[in-house]
Amino acid sequence: MLVGACGVLLESALRAHAPVDRFAAADAVVTGPQNVTQRMKRLGDDPEKQSRPLAERARVPVAAAGPLRTVPGVRAVVADVSFPVLTSTGRAVTGHGWDSAALRPYKLSEGRAPQRPDEVVLSQSAGVRPGADVRLQVAGTPRPYRVTGLVPSGPAAAFFTTGTAMALNGHPGQADALAVLTEGKPDTDALRKAAPGLTVATGSARGDAEDRAVASARPDIVEIAGSFGGVAVMTALVVVGGLVVLSVPERGREFALLRAVGATPWQVRGRLVRETARAAVPAGLVGGVLSLGAGAAMHAAMIRKGVLPGGFGLSLTPLPALAAFAVTVLAATASALLASLRISRIRPVQALGESAAEPARLPRRRVIAGVAFLFVGVNALGVSAVTSGPTASASLGGLVMALIVAVALLGPVLARAGERVLGRAAAALSPVAGRLARHAAVAASLRAGSIMTPVALAIAFAGVQLFAQSTVVHATAAQFADGDRADQVIVADGPGLPQGAADTARRVPGVTAATPVKSTTVVMAVKELGEKNLRSLGAQGVGADAAATMDPQVTSGGLAALRGNAVALSRDVAGGLHVGSTTPLWLGDGTRVDARVVAVYDRGLGFGDLLLPHDLVAAHASTSLDDHVLVRGHADLRPVTAAYLGARAVDRDAFGARLSDETRLQGFINYVVVGAIAGFIVIGLVTTLALATAARRREFALLRLVGATRRQVLRMLRLEALIVLGTGAATGSLIVAVVIPAFATAVTGLPLPAVSPLTCAAILATVAGSGAAAILLPARALLRRRTSPNIP
């Protein structure tokens, strides 16, 4: 179910396109390039082609409509522009030219089309009548417009004359898209030849030309779903494999008898594999069906929380369920085959004798494999400690799983080591029951190792993922708070603030600096582990007085030189670049800039990976509106906010809290998937412990026959649980204690993670409580039965 649910998210991301709404009547949509594609060099390999989506609209020349109109079958080409409009009630709508109304199509329900620059057609949902005067804010102060008509349905819109819309868009001679209407099916090849260098979208791809949010989110969801899907597969291998490995020796007498009466090794193996398949196939089918619902629920939760854009569609096909079924059933049967190798290879004469005794030493191949995985985990730990934050985050899942696989392979060795420490404590608590518990833990170290593995896995996985996220959230808030020099912040409840807001604020008495800030996403080649990879990075365009309102902790250079094609880089993405270096980067609309590095700073979480000149970012963004304005000075900003619809001033603490909430929201998918995988691990832990306890009925019966009371046996089990569960908890906690400080060092520069004692206690209590219950409850049931001299 978990593997399939991650597969649903992965398939949805691979197939996702924004819904086609406003371009529904267009047969094709021509836009600028929607991706940045580069060939990146690889160490010892041929260059690899990498691609990243653009976050902003890449505009097209209106003149390109001419060649498109000459393509056979094309009956019209509409130059479309879109820009945010704010009504007097504070409601955000999208502005277009009236020619674009035919693309959905929008049809007049009342009134007429706009004919003058001060006329507008609005959606009926605006609640006005034709002939009414309204105040609309478009990239500046609110201005009056006369409503000449209404359109009944569709996304809220405001239609101006074509010329007025082009002027309000702020990019004369350029359109956001060219919508092509044809007589029949569009000739895509002919359209591409008529518009060289541009992107021609048809079918569902038209939605990406309408809304870039889905395309921008797609690569991140692919990486997240693929990463967590891989972790889910490895978790299933460890938990299910450990369960099978534990169950096979418990049936040693049965298999020994089969060998003694003449069964061949492959007959024994085949029987066990068939039995496992008979259980795995129906369970896999049920899990595959449930995975579709689980994936849909995860998708809906992320849409509801705003982690995914609203148009991010859900794809439900049998492929994820079938893939999950194949992977998990194969894992179960392969685990059964591997677990049966030793017991099926022994000679028939030795079979009955060896079935009752556990091997004293681990096979050499198991020790070698465990040491190899331990080496891989330690190596990945070193990589996390010396790489940047994004690379360190990406390596966490694989790092933890490598260490856990090492624990699973070397479990009996760790169990013996834990017995030496915790066994003495158990013997001190109760001399008789403690010695019995210590002896049971030593004599069955293979069983103890299989039990402690899911304990360590549950604690390590939950602890690392949760504390890594809390470390990022805390570091982001701390870096912004430490570097925020603004006394007040002007924010907007609508789509943004007009660029003139910062200039207006500077003229207020008592204001010493006002820095406009505009967020964007740029594409840049980042050096990671000796190789460069194309990455989408968060950036902020800031005004010339940025040094007065923010302190990103510059270590070289200065923000005063942030002009023209300059850039300031955080240390996480600098990758060997220094002040004076030149690096290519692609702005939000895909424009390539050879940027000159003028500063390197440390607080990348709080202030973004890159800082760019405000005018450079605004010129290549979908809209010219600013996100907020940082103001230095305790002045009365009400005259400023009153001039712009939806604007208001907040203090630095309120703005910092708002940033922290956004950061926590970005980690929502981590919490959902971590909770699901951790839940599965706990279920596997309970099942493993219950099976291991139920298989000890002969041991309990023997203890009762030699005079042990029911209370003494239970006391022994409680102390044995302390030894085994304590060893597993200590191992998992050790992994967390080693991994999280290394991650914190990579993210913040200091090995100081944000760890909640309450969360630690909750994780340990959940794992220890469920583990103890899984041991003691089956034991109580077994001990209630009457003991027979003929031990079963």
C-alpha cells in the first residue's frame, strides 16, 4: 500500500498538467520555452542532458503571430496577455484583452464589449451592473473604470480593450501566449516551423501555458515521491525479510523431518517459497487496491494544505498498484528463499539435531555484507556533513537505510553487545529472572537481532526525518530573525504590491530605508560532489538599499554592488564560486544571464539561495508586483497602505511567524509519508515480536514444568524485553544522534539540531510500548494454558 501510494504520487507528477480552462477553445498555444535544457559534464562519462522547468511565463513577440496565420488551416491567432487586477473589495481577478474572451470562450450575458481605455467587462461574480463605476488596481494606484458588460461563468476576469491590456501588461510588443484557432486538427509540425524557437502546446499541455504552477511543482514531487517510494521499498525488504527470516528457523524441526525422510534441498526451498507466495499474493492484491485510495488521500491532503497547486491533477491507473504488487511479492518470496538456504543444505542425518540449536556464529558472507553496508552508511554520512543543505537532505533516506541494513545483517552481534550492558542491569533488578532473561537473550541472539532491527528502524527513520525537518524550520526562522533589520513590513493580501509602494514608503518622514522584495525561481548549475547539476533555486530580487534592511551574513563582497547583472550567492550553492566569478543562470522566464558574483553569504535558508537586483527580477517575471517591502524606521505607514488596495503594515515578529508557517507547510508531505512508513514499521515490529513470542511455547512450558511460576516467567520476559528492545532503541537512537548533527552541520554550519524532547519521548514510548505489548500479551495467553508433561 505504501509503495503503491508513492507510485500514485509519482505517476500523477509525471502526467500532471494544469487544467485547460481559459484556452479551452484554442487548438494550440504558442509560448516561449518552458524549460531550461543543458548538457552537463559527468566525471568519466558523456555529458548528460538535464532539464528544469521555468517558474515564470516566457513571453513571445506579438509579431510571431504573422507567420502562424499563414499556416494552412489556421483561422485566427490571438495574442493573449494576463495580469493581476485587484477590485475595490480586495478581490483578485485576472486581466486580459477582450480578444482573449473568445479563447474559453467567454460570452457576454449583459452589456457590450469595452471600446475605450477606461471601460471594462467583469465577471458576474463581481456583483456590479453594467454602467457602474468601479476602482481597479493594476500595477499601480487604483483607477476608475466604467463597467460596460458582464460575462456569466468561468474564472474571475476583467477584460479591457486589446490596446489597454497590452499597455497595462507592461511589456509592449510582447504577449504571454499566442492562441491558435484552426479549422480542424492543428498541424503541429507546420506550427513549429512557423514559430522556430518557440513551444507549441496542444491537448492537455495547453494547461501549462495557462498556469506555470503545476509544471514548476512537477520535478520536486517526482523527486520526493521517488525518494520516499525507494525508502518504502527498502523498509518493506527489511521488515518483511526480517519477519520471514525469523519464522523459518522456528519451523526447523518440520524442515529437518522433511530432509530426514528424503526431501531434496530444492523441494524444501520450493515448499517455503510456495507457502510465502500463497500469503503474499492475496496480501499484495489487497495492498495494491488500497494503495490507490491511499495515494488519492495523500494527494487530496497536499492540495488542501496548499503544498500542491490546485490544478495538480490526480492520475489513478493500475500501474502503481501492479508495480507495488510485483516489488513486494518478489521481496517476500526472495526473502523466503534466502532464509531457507542454510536449513535446506544440511545433511539429512544432521537435520534433526541441528534444527533445535541456533548457529553459534554468523555466516561470513553476512558479516561481510553488514560491514559493507556500514561502510556505505558512514561514507554517506561524511557526504552529508560536507555538502550543501539540499544535497544533504536528499541523502538522508539512503543514509538511514544503509545503516539499518547494516544493523539487520549484524543484529546478532549487536544483540550480544547489548546483553553485556543491559543484561547486567536486568540481573541487578532481579537476580533470578534477570539471569534467565540474560541467558535467553544470549542463547537466541539471532532471534534478538531480528527483533531489534525493526525497533532500530522505527526510531531511526522517524527521528531522522522529523528532526531534520524541524532543524530546517528552526534554522530558517532563526536565520531570518537574526538577519532582519526591518522594523516594519508592508505586505499585500492580494497578488502583490505595485512597484511604487517602496518609493512611497521612502518619502514618509522617519523612514530611513524601504527595500522592495520580489521572489522568483532561477535555474543554475550547482556543483555537487564534484559534478555540476542543473537546479531550480529560490531567489529574491531586492532593492539597492537591501543592506539597510537585511543582513544575510555576507562573508565576502557586499550587497551594495548588487546592480545590473550581479548576483549574491549563499554558501550552499556557491560551489567554489567567489566574488568576481561569473556564472550563467537562467531567470524566471528563461532569459540567460552571465551573472557576476558580488557577494557570498551564509544565511541561505532565511534569505534564499540567491539575491538579485530587483529591477532584473521584475523585468523577467510574470508580473511586476512585489511580494513585500521591508521598511527601516518606526514611522506611521498608514498613508502608504491606504494608497494601495489590500496593503497593510505588520511588525517584524508577525512577518517572521508568517515565514515560519510557510516553511512548516512545505514539509507537510514529509510528515504524511513519514507517519505512514513509521506506522508500517510499527506494525511490522508488533508482528515480528508476536511471532517470536508465540514460537517460544516449548520454552515457556519447560520453565513451568521445572517449577517456575507464571509471574516469574512474565518477569523474565519483561527483563528480556528491556534487554532486546533497549538494545534496539539504543541502536536507533545512536543512528539519530550521529546523522542529525551531521545534517545540522551541513544546513546551519553548526552541529546543533532542533530536537524536541517531547517528540523524542513520543517516538520511544510508541515503539517501546507497542514492542512490550507484542511480547507480553501473547506470552500471557500462552501461560494461561495448562502445562502438559508431553511438551508440544
